[in-house]
Amino acid sequence: MTTLAPPPSQEDARRSHRAGPPADGGVAARARRLFTGPEDDPRWARPALWGILLLATALYAWNLTSITGNTFYDAAVYSGTKSWKAFFFGALDSGSFITVDKPPFALWVMGLSARVFGYGTWQLMLPMVAAGTGSVALLYRQIKRDFGPIAGTISALVLTLTPITVAITRDTNPDPILVLLMMLGAAALMKAVRNGKLMPLVWSAVAIGFAFNTKMMQAYVVLPAFFLVYLWATNVSLGKRIRNLAVATVALVVSSAWWMVVVDLIPASSRPYIGGSTDNTVWDLVIGYNGFGRIFGASSSVGSQGNGASFGGSSGLYRMFNEIMGGQISWLIPFAAIALVGGLVLRGRAPRTDAKRAALMLWGGWFVLHFLTFSLAEGTFHPYYVTAMAPGIAALAGAGGVLLYRAFREGSAAKWAWVLPAAIAAGSVWAVVLLQRVAGSGTVYTVAEIVVGVAGVASVLGLLVGRFTKRHRLMGFAALAAVVALLAGPAAYSVSAATSSTNGTNPTAGPSTGGGMGGGGGGMGGAPNGSSSGTKGKMGSAPSGSGSGSGKMGTPPSGGTAPSGTGSSTGKTGTAESGTESGSTSKSTSESGTQQAGGGMGGGSQVSSEMIAYLKKHQDGATWLLAVSTDQTASSIILESGQPVISMGGWSGSDNAMTLAKLKSLVKSGTLHYIIVSSDGGQGTNSAIATWVKAHGTAVKSSAYSSSSSTSTSSTSTSTSSGLYRLDASDVS
């Protein structure tokens, strides 16, 4: 008797799609799915994700021990490993005289890593690499959930190859931590939109609150999009949506403000001065220097020369496309913008709670809000800020691109025949323009330009021919060619960022294409790669101690001989008073340019390795090794000496952290003996301090610490006084 087998079920069909036996629910099966993905995924999806995550990790961690990072934050992390008080406040020095000009969450993350594993290059970079790779994985998961594995894969690859993201993730600036926290907030928000429950929305608010404690007001850029998406798309009543948003707002305020409130409630005499503020409060730092001052360029805390200072070119809607910023972030902006509009149109008739449209609204709002904020900001602006915009661009490229492709393949020719090819053509043409700007900078860029041109033309023609001849396989190959065309340029820049040294203060990717200053303000411009004269200068490395495996940022020795390897760090809005050059010679360096407002201390002074050795030998039990004018100089000396150093004027030299009365108190108590002042005086409080120090202190001759064979790049180093003065309790009347 012949029998007929029943047709395979949908579950059987899904299982047969994947290699290997069906899942049994055990540990082995779960481990296998970790590497192969869910059973209803294509076989290529999870291996492709792992490949992208490995690529991201390789780009972010390549030649890790060569990374110097931002000495400003490196010094604060080091100080936090020596003092829990400095750790909590985010103080620049372990004596907790002044804080950095940001809240301390990113410093806490790096500091905990350094406390657990020891202070060194990879210990500080480990959280940054993890944050960068984690952001890629999180974006993949979010886009895949609503748009499928192809969209998730494209989005993850775009984020991985965003040049400025590669550059900043290879640095110790707080931005990678900021981006990860904001993306965690977005993931929790979308979960709240899908299930209508309160707690995911609360956790979204908490994530943004932690992001606020990483970089203050920048974390709030996405909030309008978050509120709009939840109000519009959540499948609960309007009253419940409003109530949930009110509760989440309370969570946002609490998670954002708790550190600020605690710090401002502590008496000023018991905590460090709040760097970057005008009145020694975190609130002023939030509203002024890190708030409206960034947008309108009206923060007096950065000094008159700092107002409007920009390292990314003049403000305006073209800023993201100019010669400085274009190669960092703008490669896929034309494609993403078209994909956003097209995707929203395609979902126009979907129900209010449609998850795909909600996701497009979220990532589209993320992109547009960041684009407008960064483009129009008139205050201090660094290119690496725009890494926060990269997830929005990447999400739209993947999600919107897949929606456009499906509509192009399945829709009417009259309606969709030109949208996707036009988006690819626009992106390819813009990539060629960007690569033309760096023509002659290297073979990799020439090859990238050829690849973009050939793949772009092949993609557009293949899509059109395939669409009108109904050859779906040809359209698939054309879509793959589009990915190659749109990512060849960013890939070249990203490889450059991963394989060459970058400016730790103002990291960028690719070759130098323009100067750094746009709009008003003084200071030095940040040229990409840190290689042109704008912000050129040796970045200070960390103490080079004898601890095994510590690399450039190893634990500083406790002896009196200063270790080598510290370089001067360039300023955000101006120049430091001096720096410390690599200790293989006794040569000291002095940065060019004028001292920032608040002069009278630091201009033209010399800080050499020999001077640091002298100071350590004659520290005589003082808490602070030295007092200098700015954070840049202080951080370099902290990292070389391993000792607390006072920054009297904060980053730009204009903070009122040091007063004459406070200086006298420190000297009288024996916690400070040495101070560097300039030879030309200045105005205001700093001038009064300089005058008093010169009148009551003992000038230290350069011959006291400089050998006869030493050389200098500054004519002032051979003078009788190097600007260094010794003060003792008896000098205070």
C-alpha cells in the first residue's frame, strides 16, 4: 500500500533552511544559536554579524599600544586611581584642586578599568573599544527586529565604517560612552513603544540621564524625537502615554541631576573647583560652557578668544559637507536623507502604531536633530562630536535602503523606478567629490575613487535593467554593488584612522583637507589627522613606568627621576603655556600662539623633564608638585611625574579657580611650594597673583635643574629665571 507523506510544516521548512540538527533547547543548542543565530534567520546573517563585530573591534583596537589618547582625560583617570575623592568629582589632579570640564561618568568607566587591571593604554581603551563594538551590535539588533537581517547588517556595517567613529573610539574622549548610552535609551524606548509598558520607558530615561552625566546637554539632543515617537506610536491610550512620559521625565531628571545636586550641595571649600564654570557650580557648567555656550558661542567661561571657536569650520547648513567635516561623516548623508523621506512615504498609510514607521521616526529624528544642532552651533565645535549622529545615518541607510529596494523591486515603475537609483547615484557622486578633495594623498584613496565610480555606475544600471526586465538576481547584485560604492570611501578613511597616529585632543580620520577654525574666535584650528599646523603637536603619553604590560600609560615610578614620554597637548580653544617633550632628551618645548584671556601666568614658561625631576626632589612633602596656568600643561606634568599638579585657570586659563587668598593659604599650609608665572604679567586676578609671587617668591634659576648640554627651542629657557618660583610659609605675611 502506498501512502503519501504529509506536507512539511512551516516550522520544518524553517529548520530545513538552516544547517545542522533542530534545536533541542539545551545548553549546546543555545551556544550554537549564539554563533548561528535564530533558526528563522538566513544562514549568512549571524556569521556576517560576527564578521562585522570583528572588523569593528579590529579597527578600534588596532595597534592599541600606540594610542596616546587625550592627555586631559588620561590625567583625570590616573588621578582617580590615586584618590576616590578625585574619582568621584572627576578632578584633574589627585589633590582635587579642579575638575575637568565634563561630568565624570566616562572617567568612572575608564577609572574602574584602570583600578581593576592597572593604569595603562589598553586598560583605558578597553571600555572605549567595548562601547564602540557594543553600539554596532545594538544597532544591528534594533534594525533587524523591524526591518530584517539585511537592513541590520547594512546598518551595522555603515556604523562600523563611519570614519569619525573609528577615530574617536581610538581615543579617551567620552563620546563612545555617550553614544552607547544614547543607543541603550533608544532600544528601551522602542521596547516601550511596542509593549506599552512603563518600565522600558523609565529605563530609557535613565540611560539618557547617564548619558547626561557623560557629556551633559549633548545627551538631550535626541529627546524631542524620543517624546514624539512615544506619543505617536505607542498602543495605549493618550492619557496613559502622557502619564508614562511624566513618570519617565521624573526618572530623567533624577538620573541626570543627582551628581550635579550632590556636588553643588557640598561646600566649595570641601571639593574641587568646577572647571569650566564661572561661579564654581555644576549648574553653571551645564547651562553655560557645556550648554548654551556650545550652541550660541556665548559662554564667558571659555574666555573672549574662545567664543565661537570652531575646529569644524563655520557654522551653517553646509558645515557637515565642508572640507574638514565632509570626509568624517557626510558620505551617506544624501542617501540617508532620501531613504528617510522615501521610507516615511512608503509607511504613510500604515496604522499609527506601525513599528517600522516608529523606527524611521526615531532614527530620522536622531539624524535630523543632530545635523541641525551640529551644523548651526556657533560655540566650540570639534569634528568628533558628530560621531553621535552616526547611528542615525547608519540606521536610515540600512532600514530606509531596504524599504526603497523592496518598493523598487515590487512597486510600479512609474512611482519607484528612479528613487533608489537616484539615492545611490547621489551618494556615489558625493563620495567621488570627497575623494577628489584628497586626490594625491595616497593610493588607497585613488583606488577607493575608482571603486566608487565603477560600482556606482554598475549599481544604477543594474537596478534599472533588472527592474524593467524583471531580473531579480541582477537587481540583487546591483544592490550589493551599491553597498560597495557607498562604503568604499568611508572604508579608506577608517583604515587610515586605525593605522595612523591621530591627535588625541581633536581626533579625525583620513588625510588633512582643511584648516580648523571657522567663525569668530581665536585659538588654533584642528586639522584632520592632527598633521597640519592647526593643532599640530606631540600628544602627551601617560607615565612610562616599569609595570609589565602597562604600555605607554604605565604606572609612574615613585622615585625622583622623571620618566620619559610626555608631550604637550594642544588646547580646545587656545594654546597651553608649555609642554614637556619626550624624555629621551632634555629639550623643552613652548607652543606657539598667545596665551588665553586671564594672562599673567604661564605664557612662555618652560616645563622640561629636568625641571620635573628637580621639583620632585624638592617637593618637601607638599601635596602638589607645582601650580601652572592651564589644564593642558598640568595634565602633561601629572602623567609624567605621577604627582598632583594644580591647574589655576582650567582649560583655557580663564577659570577663577585660583585666587590670591587661596594661593596664600596653600603656601602657608605647606601643601604647595612651586608655581610658574609668566614674565610679562597680565590683567585681572591672574595678574595680581603673578605680581605677588614675583614680589614674595624666590625665582629658581634654570641652571638649578638644566644641564649645560641641554638645548631649547625657546629663547626664554636660558634666562636667569624660567618663570618658576619657590614659595614657603615664611613668604606669606
